[in-house]
Amino acid sequence: MSPASGLSPADSSPAGPSPAESSPGGSAPAVAASSASSEQAPTQAELLDFVRRTAADTELIASLPLAPEGRTWVRLDGPGGSEAWLIGWPPGTGTGWHDHADSVGAFVTASGELKENSLAARLPTDGWRTLELTDGVDRERQLPAGRGRSFGRHHVHEVLNESTGRHAVSVHAYHPPLPRIRRYSRTEQTLRLEQVERPEDWQ
């Protein structure tokens, strides 16, 4: 792990650190992308527009310190009070399966290429530990630089940099700021809730 402060730990859990697992902390560069706040909550389309515009800021993207193993991140100023992150992905890293609870969101690859695996199914919000997924719920997207997506509440996915030799950088935004993250393990069609993280766990 790079000794530089503000970097993520090496992926020490099966899921590894996510945009919301920890605040940048330490002496990470105070990089921010300003956006005018709005009285109304930003829509998924507005979040997607924000991350696309931010990903096109080549100077900002180049300013993110990259580590050889663990992911790195810097918090940004998102629109309308949203929570936003600039994230660096070393080769072979990923988030593991997770959702963003009641937040809607969007993300775009700024450099390199990411892959998103997601579930086209709405999971129950509470009261379960293990679910059997039906056939046909899996979706896969390749997201080269400039491509991304928005998503609604309780969207379950994992994001991966499958490159063997190239970093990727992406921009993410969520509204409201993440109230919790549910982390899952998956064995074939069995999805198991492993952990629920709340803001105090990453701030």
C-alpha cells in the first residue's frame, strides 16, 4: 500500500473499499468540482450530466493520485447537496456486490475502462439474509472512457477494472448522500447480505 495519506487501504475485504466506505481523510488533495446547488433534489439525469461534465475535466482527472494496488478517492462537491467522488482503480480491483440504499446515483468512466455487473431485480429492503436469484436477472455493461449510467434506489451492482495493466478513473454522484451501503457475497444464484455500513463507518 502506498504510504501517501488519503489513499484507500489495499482491498482488505472481499468487496474492497467503495466510494462510500471511507472519507478521503488525511492529507489527500482538496480537489473539488463546484456545482451550483439547487433547491430541489437532483434527478438521475442531472447527476449523470454532472458526472459526465466532471469526467471531461482532464486537469481534475489527472490530479487524482493513483496507487499500484488499493483504490484512491477524493470527495467532490456534487449538485444539489449530492455526495460525489473521484475514484482511481488499479488493475484488477473492484467493489464487490453492494447497493446504495435509498440513494439514486450515476457514474461515468473518465479514463481506462470499467465493467458493471448488476441485477435487474428489486431486492427486499430489510428482513432477509439470503436470497435465491432467478435466471435472467444478470446484466453486464462495459464502460470505456466517456460512458456511464444512472440508477435508481436499491440498485445492486459491482464495478470492476478487469484490465491487467491499466488504471481506470471514474466519477460518481449520489443523492441523498449515502445513508447506508449493504454489502453482499454471491455464490452462483445465491446472494447473501454480509454487512450494512452507515456513514459513521466511513467518515
